[in-house]
Amino acid sequence: MAFVSESTEQYTSNFITEMGFWLILLTLGTVLHTSICGMLYPRESESREVVLLDGIWKFRVSPTEDQEKGFAEKWFSTNFEEWMQMPVPSSYNDVTVNATVRDFVGWAWYQHEFYPPKRWWVDEQRVVLRFGSVHYTAVVWVNGKKACEHSGGHLPFEADITQLLLYGIANLVTVAVNNTLNLTTLPQGYVQHPNDTARYPPGYVLFHHDFDFFNYAGIHRPVYLYTTPQIYIDDITVITDTDQDAGIIKYIVEYKNKQVDLPSTPQCTVTVFEQNGKKVTSVKGVTGKIHIPKANFWWPYLTNPHPGYLYTLKVSLGSKRIQGEDVYRLPVGVRKVTWNATTFFINNIPTHIRGFGKHEDSNLRGKGLDYPILIRDYNLITWLGANAYRTSHYPYAEEALDMADAVGIMIIAESPACTIDYFTDELLEKHKEVMTEMVRRDKNRPSIVMWSLGNEPKSFRNESREYFSALVNHTKSLDPTRAVTFVTSQTADKDQAVQFMDIVCVNRYPAWYSDSGQTDLIQLQVKNELIAWHLKFNKPVLVTEYGAGSVIGMHMTPSSMWTEDYQVITLKEHFKAFDTLYKEGFLIGEMIWNFADFATPQEYTRPGGCKKGLFTRERQPKMAAHITRWRYWTLAHNSVNVTLPDDLLFVAMVAIVAVFCVRKEPHALSTGSLLQRLAAEGADNQSLTTLQALVREPLIPLKGIAVGTERIANYLVHDMSKTISEQVHNMLQFSILPYGTCHK
Ligand SMILES: *[C@@H]1O[C@H](CO)[C@@H](O)[C@H](O)[C@H]1NC(C)=O
Ligand SMILES: *[C@@H]1O[C@H](CO)[C@@H](O)[C@H](O)[C@H]1NC(C)=O
Ligand SMILES: *[C@@H]1O[C@H](CO)[C@@H](O)[C@H](O)[C@H]1NC(C)=O
Ligand SMILES: *[C@@H]1O[C@H](CO)[C@@H](O)[C@H](O)[C@H]1NC(C)=O
Ligand SMILES: *[C@@H]1O[C@H](CO)[C@@H](O)[C@H](O)[C@H]1NC(C)=O
Ligand SMILES: *[C@@H]1O[C@H](CO)[C@@H](O)[C@H](O)[C@H]1NC(C)=O
Ligand SMILES: *[C@@H]1O[C@H](CO)[C@@H](O)[C@H](O)[C@H]1NC(C)=O
Ligand SMILES: *[C@@H]1O[C@H](CO)[C@@H](O)[C@H](O)[C@H]1NC(C)=O
Ligand SMILES: *[C@@H]1O[C@H](CO)[C@@H](O)[C@H](O)[C@H]1NC(C)=O
């Protein structure tokens, strides 16, 4: 198959021969027809209605001493007698003022009423109830009858409730949700019943987990009712490829039929539209291959003037005359992901990854999907000049990935296997099932370039070897087109599982978790460690986590842990190491931990949560966000000649003047000589032109350009012996925003 290849070759999706494609079809066939059906996102069309059930639902928790009470008393069969009001979607933990609810572990209950329109019954529509994500185990009843059960947060599940609906009166949906984790759930958790009566009262239950974020629970994503005709499109799979400037879309449409006596195979028409609605081409058949001459490829943000280009694939199944027609429109990005031993390519162009790990986390909402936060996050991602993030440490909302597809953000899609241990066969089966659900949901997304099997497992254990080998094989059988990896926190000599991965992904925290306070060691350690990984495995290396915690507003010089200054210096030292390693050729990218501060369990190492964010939990920038922005835009500028945003150019000017100021060369502050010297030393033209424009601008005479104080300037300038152009280069790499008056 495509993914088994010599290490010097380029691993590529265009190796997916016709045979490979049919193998995928067969695999999908076995998987999808037996155990699970498709999981297309509910989208309105001329044949489908979509109704959102989000809003304020009734909520109650089981008494801690009697967790089975709701089942015994059949809380699902009638309206709750007692309840509190609970927003859906949201985690339930942080919206009340009650610690029992915040820290609740066990069965919690939700209830809501709705009225399906009578026309659904008249038109004999199939009606589906779909949950985007309920954490963790969910049991759903409609009108007192069980509709479905699902175990696992972060992924959707649905039930055909056509037969359970009542028309003309209120319908009652009840959801019981249990956030208890154990050794066969992903992630794992531990329930303990301590027997030390000197410390714990009888019956006391303790719940622990190793993963480092709050175990939020509840109905986290939208709840939809949607309809389809009796014969309906159950799933669509697309695999795209490029052939010079042409695009290729191979597709498979799977359909289901609720009518027993279907006369014949329904007709299927697939039509491709440009983003502006113009028709490209149309083909017939439930499987096929579409050729788009001079295609608009899907490109990551800041690699092309039109990133995130999406075609629309309109699938029409059935005939209006005989069985009614089902129509579904799928956004499709045409792109190819490949890699060799040193380099990662999008559409054959070597591509560096600039990003971070994130969390689905915010004030009050916990892990609940919230549109203002979603859009704010994407505005901050593009403001930073980042082109990627990892869905650490679980699959994110489909709505978030829709944005990634459309904006052109590359995604490393991670399973919920965070910090797993105890590699049993039972856990492996669960893990395979989760990978199947993940790939099924997200296989068509151009934004997803890698699958991550998990984060920081105890992969020094020998049992992890067989476990991850089997898991890679399983995931490759579901999707041979994307890179498969997991994120390790082990060292190259101890890790047992990285050998099976396509890309080496490493989390490492020099000067934070190890050698705390010693930022002078960062460059040495990062270089040695990453080189060791590449030498051992001859694979591309990606840094998936590094960073330092900072409490916003806390400053110190010399810097000290938890200050913003320390976080900035930690990042800057890493930047220098990465620049050296890019020259070595095998480093494919850098990802900071974390995009924003987030909630963790209460711990003495966590002052109100994890503070490693570039942004606060409220999504406002720390000092580290500014230097990261500077770094990421500069990397984009250096690789594909992206024009810097005006304010960053201004910062460059300030920085340049700061250098002169520090070097006590006030004569250089006269425009002519400054420009001449900078030009002579090879300063880049874009900066010079803008500087020229700035100094001509009467409002900002050069001498008046705010320049750094000694402190800031010292901060910016690393080595006074360097030439001006080296200094300018440093500025472009590292400089930051603050400016005051020049100390003459
Ligand atoms: C990987 O691709 C890059 C860019 O095309 C090339 O420079 C490098 O030699 C290739 N590496 C291997 C091991 O083939
Ligand atoms: C907190 O919620 C629990 C569970 O609903 C309830 O038993 C308890 O009385 C509440 N505590 C307060 C102070 O309201
Ligand atoms: C649900 O919660 C209870 C109480 O914490 C726990 O004992 C039980 O194992 C959980 N059941 C499931 C299916 O998760
Ligand atoms: C662990 O939790 C899962 C899902 O909640 C449940 O199905 C399973 O029975 C539990 N296992 C044990 C050993 O409690
Ligand atoms: C109490 O718990 C400990 C540790 O879980 C166990 O080793 C011990 O046997 C238990 N003692 C009793 C009396 O159950
Ligand atoms: C793990 O495997 C290695 C070699 O494959 C072996 O040397 C080592 O003893 C094993 N460790 C354990 C704890 O079994
Ligand atoms: C995974 O596939 C490889 C290549 O086919 C094979 O050598 C290996 O034994 C498989 N791993 C497991 C655990 O089956
Ligand atoms: C960089 O972009 C600018 C503006 O689009 C263009 O004028 C210039 O020729 C480009 N330079 C290179 C080296 O591509
Ligand atoms: C930048 O480049 C352009 C074209 O190469 C040139 O005309 C212009 O003088 C340059 N600007 C500076 C400030 O050197």
C-alpha cells in the first residue's frame, strides 16, 4: 500500500493507485456497513431540514450516594420534578455557583422539550437526532424510550428517532451523561475508594486522572434534529490529488434505504462548483473520479493569496419521480499531503508548520462550543501569522474544523488518548474504535494533514510497542493519505513507539519542567535532542510543545519563572535553536504550548490553571503573543515573501532605531545616513522602503520615533559586536512592541 515505502522516497497520496482506492472502498465498506453508519455534518438542502435544539435545558445531578437513582426512578419517562437551568451547548461545571456541580463525577441528567413539524410525518421523512459531543458516556431517551447510547466525548453520535416521535404534542428528550473515566476509556481516569478512615469518611470516592486539563462534562456541542428522505446519502468519502495544475477528486457515495423493496440502484449525480457558484463539471455514479483542469488548490494560510479554497461537491441521489431525491453538499479542498525523511510538503511545496497546541476551553463555558470564541480564536490565529495547530488533546468541534478548512489552517487531529498507560487489549480495541470514529467524521477535511494517535503516552513501556504498531496499521487502513503520528514526551533512547510513525513529534520543556530557571541551556539542549531524534529514526521532526507559564502582568528583570519576561525569553531561545535546526534541514515546524491559558484540576503547580498561553483565557495577548506574531510573520515573509502587516513594519523601524540608540550613534539618526548604512549592510528592501515612507511622514519624524529604553533595547540587542544587518535580522526575528523614550 501507499504508506509502506523506502525512507528516501516521497510518501504520497498519488501512490494511491486505483487498486489502493478500491481497497479503501472495501475497508470503508466493511467498517461502515457492519458496525457504524456515516456521520456527515447536518446540512440543509432541498431534501433535508435541520433544526437546532440548543438552548436552555433542564438539568440535575444524581445524589452522590445513590448514582442509580435516575434509572430506578425513570427520570427519562416524565418531566423532571426538580431541576436547574443549564445552557446547551456548554460544560455544566462552571455555570452554577455550586462546588458539587463543578466537581461532579457520575451521572448527570438533561431534559428538553421540542415539537417536530407535522409535515415530516406527512412527507414520510426519516428523522435523526444528533449530538456533536457529550462527555463522556451518554444514554439518550426520546419520549421515555431509549434512542441510543454512546461512550466517548469529543465525537458525534446520532440515532434514527423516526419511530419515537409524536406529532401534535410535546416530545421529551432526556440525556444521562457520566463523566467517570476508567482504565478502558480515552482518556483514562482512576476512581479510588480509600479505606483509611483516619483521613476519609466511609464511602468517600476519589477521582484522579493524569491528563493535565479539567475534566469538563456535559453536552458540549450542538444538538441537531435533521431529516432525510427514505433513501438517503449515508456517507461520502473524497480523496484528492494534484497532477501538475490539474486537480483530481476521487469519491465514494454510500447510501442507505429504509424501504425494503428498492426497485434498483438509485441514480447518483455528482456536480462540482467553484467557490463563486460556477459549475465546473458533473459526473454520474456512486463512485468516480473527477478531473479539474487548472484547479484552485487548497493552500495553507500565508502560502498563497487565496488560502483555504473550497469547491462544493453536490451529491444528488435517487430520482424525484420514484423515491424522492436526497441532496448533500460537501465542501472539498483539492490538495496533496506528502513527506520524505526531512521535509513536509503541501502540493509538492516544502511547508513549515508554525503554530501551537490549543484547548477547547473558556471561561464559564468550559468545553462548550461558543461562536464568538471560535471566531475570535481564528482572528487571533491569523493575526499571529500561524498556519497550523494541533487539536490537543482530543478531536475538536466540527464547526472549528470548518473554519480551519476555510481559512487554510493545517490541523494535526489528535485522538482523546492523552497520557495513557496500561496498554491492554481492551484499551487497544477502544482506541481503534475511536480512531475509526475520528477518521469517519473528518476524513474529507483538507485542513487535516496528520492524525495524532495521542499525546504523551507512557511509550517507554515495552507493551506500547505492539500497541502503537497495531494502532498505526489500523489508522493507515482507514486513511492511507495522511501522515500518522503520536506526540512523545520520552527521549529518543527510551521511546518504543515513535519507530512506527511517519513524523517524530516531540514535547519538551527545557528551563521549565527540567533545569527550571536555566534559559541559558535551552539552545544547547533543544539542538542536541532534536538532532538525536532525527539521527535515530531518519524522519522529519516537529516540535509539538515547548514554552513557559506566565501570569499576565507579572514582570521582572532579570526575568524569573512565571513572569511574562521569562516566557518571552524562553520562546526567543527556542527560536534561535530552531533557526539553526532549519539549516540542518529536518525540522518541519514549531508549535508553542499553548495558544491560551486554560483550566486544569486544582494543583499546587497550577496558579488557577495552566498559564502557558500566548493569550489569556479571555483571549487577550500577553507579551509572548507579540513576539510570536513577529516570529511567525517573519518566517512567512522569509519563506514566501508575504508582505508584513504595517504595524509589524513599524516595530521593525523602532527596533532598528533602538539599535542605533544603544550603540550611541546618534548621528545615525539622520535619515540619509541611517538608510545608507542599512542598505550597505543589506537590510531588506521592504523595511527600508517603509522606513523611508515613515520618516517622510511629518507626524512621525524619525527622531521622534519612539525608541526603547536601555532595558528594552538591551532586551532586543543580543550582541553588540554584531553588524547592523545582523542586528536588523535579529530584530526581525525577535523584537517586540514596547517603546518609550531614548536615553541619550
Ligand atoms: C526531501 O525533499 C527535499 C525537498 O525536495 C529534498 O531537498 C531532500 O533531499 C529530500 N530528502 C530525502 C531524504 O529524499
Ligand atoms: C449543590 O448542588 C447539589 C446537587 O444538585 C445539591 O444537592 C446541593 O444542595 C447544592 N448546594 C447548594 C449550596 O445549593
Ligand atoms: C457512571 O458513574 C458512576 C459513579 O461515578 C460509576 O460508578 C459508573 O461506573 C459510571 N458508569 C459508566 C457506564 O460510565
Ligand atoms: C469503563 O467505562 C466504560 C464507559 O463508561 C464502561 O463501559 C466500562 O464498563 C467501564 N469499565 C470498568 C472496568 O468499569
Ligand atoms: C485498604 O486499601 C489498601 C490500598 O488500596 C489495600 O492494600 C488494603 O488491603 C485495604 N485494606 C482493607 C482493610 O481493605
Ligand atoms: C523491553 O525490551 C527490551 C528489548 O526489546 C529488553 O531489553 C527489556 O528488558 C524489556 N524491558 C522489560 C521491562 O521487559
Ligand atoms: C503492522 O503492519 C506491519 C507491516 O505490515 C507489520 O510488520 C506489523 O507486524 C503490524 N503490526 C501489528 C501489531 O500487527
Ligand atoms: C515580493 O513581493 C513583492 C510585493 O508583492 C514583489 O514586488 C517582489 O517582487 C517579491 N519579491 C520576490 C523576491 O519574490
Ligand atoms: C527597493 O527595491 C526597488 C526595486 O528593486 C528599488 O527601486 C528601490 O529603490 C529599493 N528601495 C530601497 C529603499 O532601497
